[in-house]
Amino acid sequence: DTAVSQTPKYLVTQMGNDKSIKCEQNLGHDTMYWYKQDSKKFLKIMFSYNNKELIINETVPNRFSPKSPDKAHLNLHINSLELGDSAVYFCASKDSGANVLTFGAGSRLTVL
Amino acid sequence: GEDVEQSLFLSVREGDSSVINCTYTDSSSTYLYWYKQEPGAGLQLLTYIFSNMDMKQDQRLTVLLNKKDKHLSLRIADTQTGDSAIYFCAALPDTGRRALTFGSGTRLQVQP
């Protein structure tokens, strides 16, 4: 039973489109994250939610909008996609008092 | 904020030991991690160490922490071709913005 699941695993789309990536965790964690891994493999935090409240919002274009309908879900919506948005997006979760993050398998977004 | 640095590449022969080094800047980082990423795959947590420890050993893996110099290393004994991957060092602060900050990753190539 997958602990942190992301959908879709692969997404290929045209510039200018709007797309969403979904993340769900069944671990009962209350904190969730989105990380972006670029083509050089650099991993950067984008957002974090704790109990549906946004607690980390890095310098990310406002075309990116996270949404957390409940503490088990954290979705990422991207408007007006650009070539530079091509990356692997990783979702992760943990308990607020814990120190180990569990990562999803990643969603590879390719913008043509 | 935290800054984590690693060398980009390491090549070893099968059976040798590998040592991957990492430095970090934020002395409030209380947990330090090593993740492994194989090609096309997600992030696998290998091990982590709490900042009040100097060393942690787990089978072929040995983590050394020099808190004074803010230096972390991962030693892999008897390196195998299956160990070829990118290894990421990461730090988690105890307060404030509680998200993992990753290094740039060290690509380990194991020659048969």
C-alpha cells in the first residue's frame, strides 16, 4: 500500500496550458511538502502545508498554486506552463513532531 | 537560510570504500540525512544522524558528523555496482522553517 502517492507519474503538455499534480498520503501525517528537482538534479522546497495551512512558500512564481483540501492531500496547480517548469516534482509528508520525511515517487512534467 | 554543499562526482572501483562529503552552514540543523536516488527513481532515505551524535553505523554505511566544522560524510564499505546513484545530503533545522534543505547531490560511479 503506497504511503505517498502522486499522480500522474508522467505529464507531457504544451506551453501555456494549465495542469495539476495530485498528492495523497495515507500515513496520517499532518505536514506535506512540494519539492522541485530540475534537470541538474537540484532539489528545492516550494511549499509546505501543516494541517491545511500554508507554512512555507518559497520564491515561486504565482502561476504555481498549492491546494490542501485536507491534511492527507496536497495538490499543485500550475497555470500558463513555461518550458522552465519542466522538472520532476516530489511530494513528501511527515508528522510535525517527527524528523523523517516520506517522499512520493515523483511526477515528471515535460513542457514542450 | 541553510546552505548545503557537496562535490558533484565520485568514481570508485567495485570493492573499494566510497566517501561522500557534505558541508552545511546552519548550526541549528539538528538532523542530517543521506538520500539515494537511482536513475529515474524517487528519493530513498538511507540513514540520518542527530546532531548530538558523532557517528552512526548501519551495515555497510557509516555516517560521520563533525558539528564544529559542520561537516558530514557517508562512507560506503565494499562498494558495489548497485551503489551507483546520486547521493544527497540534507539538513533539517530545529526551529523556524522546518523543511529539508538538500545539497546538489554527488553522483557515485562504481567501476567493475
